[in-house]
Amino acid sequence: VVILSVLLFPAVDSIGVNYGTLADNLPPPLEVAHFLRDRTTIDRVKIFDINPDILRAFAGTGISVAVTVPNGDIPSLTDAGNAQRWVAANIQPFYPQTKIDSILVGNEILHWGPQNLRDSLVAAMRTLQRALVAAGVGGINVTTAHSLGILESAQPPSLARFRPGWDTGVLAPVLQFHRETKTPFMVNPYPYFGYDPNNANFSLFLPNSGFFDKLSRRTYGNMFDMLMDAVFVSMKRLGYGDVDIAVGETGWSSLGEAFEQPRCSQQNAEAYVAGLVKKYESGRGTPLMPRRSFQTYLFALFNEDQKQGPLSERNFGLFRPDLVPVYNAGIMRTAAASTTPPLVVGVGVGVGEKKRWCVPKPGATSAALQDNIDYVCSQPNLDCTPIQPGGACFDPNTAAAHASFVMNSFYQRSGRHDFNCYFSGTGILTYADPS
């Protein structure tokens, strides 16, 4: 789940990510905050609540944080006193030490309902905005994220429009609020849900024949741009084409059930997310918004093992819970750019001129190394028979020796990026052949 804020100038900040916590095996928030700051180019996160531990963890990191009002709290925030108490309890204890930059009033309210939340949404947004002003808290945007269920149609973009009833009843007042407060209108575009195996590349930022919109005479090379322009056209129909757009979520699952194939795969997830990152970094807009760039929050930071639904729902993460990347999304810092000590040990210049091996870091616990072994040996394209009894690398029969074999196998087969040897801080690169 990604925030994309439409600007009229090239992007100067880095990509963001949604930090969900529906899992029982995630690292502590402080470790997450430092990892994102030191090891990745991510400079903003969005959370789906107002978790005080997460807010404290990101204090002083320079990473911006967007928080979310739980859907059920929306009606109470239409009362000025309640809104002021909410700000005093949930924002002021952490701000400005933690760089809170946005408050989302609920998530996908129109899509999920119930009706009393829809009826209260705009009033709650306005009351919360006034409460921030009264508290002297500036620089925090108030918004809310919408699923693309708000669209009656999206193809072709030139004929897109919001659903009747929601258009003038809720969305026009929301857009008026955003115009007045100069805050972004957020949507959650998911080409993932429009995936067609017969035209997969169109969803995945891969070469394809494109889609030609006969009315606008624009050609679309990917579904993301098409969805964004459908939102833009729908806003223009209501007279709000000048309001900035934001995307609350977008991403791709790397693993799914048999009935979710061939959509859900590591290859597809990497193609989509890395393609979106490259688009973001290029500053390119869309066919109808060529001069706008988009601030992006990817969905999601981690694979979350307690999410409900099919297997795909638990595999949208950029990272495993041990902070090892699921695939190369193009968001990791190089060792030289990192503020943490570099992973590479040994001497010599020109990393590309000498072969490197991934080995366990001195002091890594046997339990951590066994976790690494279990993870690597669960990958379908890696052969762990050499460390099984009777295998060529079974002896010495120690966790350190077996981990050295499998960690290096993973590193060599995954592209030999520094982050392929991170293993939650238990891996280190060396020029010395461990064999």
C-alpha cells in the first residue's frame, strides 16, 4: 500500500513505503527506523494507525511519517473538543521530534463504509484541520485515501468519471477541502488487480504495444499512468483539476495461491515495483499530466503473516521480517553511500575486479544462522542437498559452516548485491574464499 503527491516541479525527495504491522515476527520499530535511514533510499513511511512506539522510533531520523485515524474514530472527530483532544494525545507528544507530515482521516471509507463514516468524513477532516491550527501545529496535511472503487470506469481515461452519488455527495466536498488547504487528494491505484496474463507487460512497466485512447489521442505504455489519468479526468469533470493528487498505496504480491497464478510471483513484483521506482526517480508524469511528478509510498514494507485472505495478502512486502529484501526493488543504498559500516571486508580496489563471498558475520548466533539456513533452503531455485547428510559440504556439521554455504549460494544467485548478504545484520562480504 504508496503516497504519490503531484508536484509541479521535479521530485527532490525519495520514495516512501507503507509500514504495516499485522505480523507477529517483525523487528522492533527502532531497528526498522535505523535500517530504513541507513540502508535504503526510503525517506518517508505511512502507518495505518497512531502507534506511539513507531512514532518514537522515527524521532530524529529525518524520515517523514504519515499517520492514520482509525475508521471507527471518524464520527467522534466531527466534534471540535474531541478533535482537539485527539491532536493533544496523538500528535503533540511526538511532533516535531518525529517528522509527522500527514494525517489520513480513515482509509478507503467510501469503499468499505458504513454510511455514517461516509457522512462524517469531510466534517471530521475540517474539524481536525482546525484543531491542528488551534494547537499551533503547522505543516501537517490532512487527507484520506480512496480505493479506485470511486471510479465508475477507468478505460479509456478520457471517459473516466467518479461514481454517481459519491461524485457530488462526498468527493466534491473532499476536493474543495483539499483546494482550500492545498493538500493532496489520495487514491490507491493497483495495476495488480487489473492484471491480464495476455497483456501482462502493460501492468508491469515492461515493453508492450500500449493502449491508445482515441478521444485524447494519447498512448499509454503502462496501466499505472492510465489509472492516474482516469482519476485526473474524473477530478476535472467536477472542476477540481488543479488539486494535487496523491496515491496512498500501490504494490505487487510476490507469492500467491495456485488460483492467483501467474499474477503473483517474485519476478512480477520486482518488475512492477522496480519499474515504478524508476518512473518516480525519472520525474516523468503521465500522458495527461506530463509536467507532474509523483511522491510515492510503496505497499508494503514487510510480508505480514497475520493478514487475512489468500496467501498473496501476506506477501506484498519489500522485505522479509529479518530485513532481507524479497527482491531487488531498487531502493537499497550502496555500501559506500550507507552511514553504517560497509559490509565488505578485506583490501583491494575495484569491487567488480575481485570475486566476493557472503559468509556469517563473527558473533552471529547459531539460532540466527539456522534461520538463514531455513530461509535459503525454502527457496525453490536453491539446492541445499550439499549440506544434507552425505552431501559434499555436510562436514563440518555446524550451523556456521552450513550457513556459510547457503548464504553464499543465495548471494551469488540473487545478483551479488550488497543487500543480498545482509541477512538481518548477520552476513558479511569477504574477498577470501571461505572454502
